[in-house]
Amino acid sequence: MLNWLKAQLNGSTPPAGNNNPNPAEHPLVLRNPRRRARIEAEVLMIAERFSRPPYQGVYYDDENQDWLIIPNYPLPARFRERRCDLLVVFPETYPETPPIGFYLNKKFALRDGGVDHHLTGRAYHEAPDLTAQGWHWYCVTMTMNAPGAWRPKADPQQPDNIWTFLNMVREVLTNDF
């Protein structure tokens, strides 16, 4: 699945045989309709907000529901540049498991000339490494076994959902931890 995802993000043609994933190679694509429905509902939930200026809509993998891109995402004042493309990769176990970090379309410098050390570039914690596709991984994880941890409800409109994750994205981009 990772080669297929990388090809989609590159806008290139995946290697032969990966255009239409088969169940043997991608068992969760066809066997997890709950994940598919959940991600589709959550993307629709956020699409209206991110379709109004200054945003430019959302792009997502409507075939496998593996990723979501928010172009022209606003960066907080601590960054030199104020806009980026933001990529969220949904784990195969979503929504039970939140995304592992997120990706920005380049390694953005801080206003003071420094760097945000969480914007590592290379992915860790089993997140896909998409540096060859021009995406820089931002290291942040959500604790699963602590008070206030990620605990999605059956209703995708209720926390924890993509809004919860995007609120965490905003928080970590705004603050220097």
C-alpha cells in the first residue's frame, strides 16, 4: 500500500499492478467498510470549512481513504512563511488509532531563523517516510492510555475525530514545546 500511496502523492503512475489494489495486497481496503465510511464522513465534515477562502478545499484519497491534504493551510506567526500544504495519513486502524504525526510540504523556517525540531523530515514511530515525495514529517503522537487520550465515539461528529487531530496540529504548530 505504501508504494501506491507514494505514487498517488507524487501524481505519478504506480508500478504495474498497483493501480487497483487487490485484497491479497491490501486486505483492509476492501475488508474495512467501517473505516471507509468513517473517513468519508469526517472529510465531508471538514470540507466545508476548508473550502472557504483563504483555504482551497481538501484533497483526499477517495479510493482507499489513506490520506487527506489541506492546501494553503495557515501556519502560525512563529513561522517565516504563513501557508503550507498539510498532509494527514490515516492509519489502517483509524479511527481506533489516530494518525502518527503529520506532514508539511517543506521544512519551514521559524521567524527567528531557527527550526522547529519536531519537523524532522524523516518519519519515525512507523509513520510512512514520504521525504522522497517532498513531504516533511512533523513528530507528534497522541497518547492512547492516559486521561484525555484519543477515544473516538461511534458518531464521527463527536470527538475524537479529524477535528480533534487538526486541533492538535494547530496547537503544536503554534507552541514551541
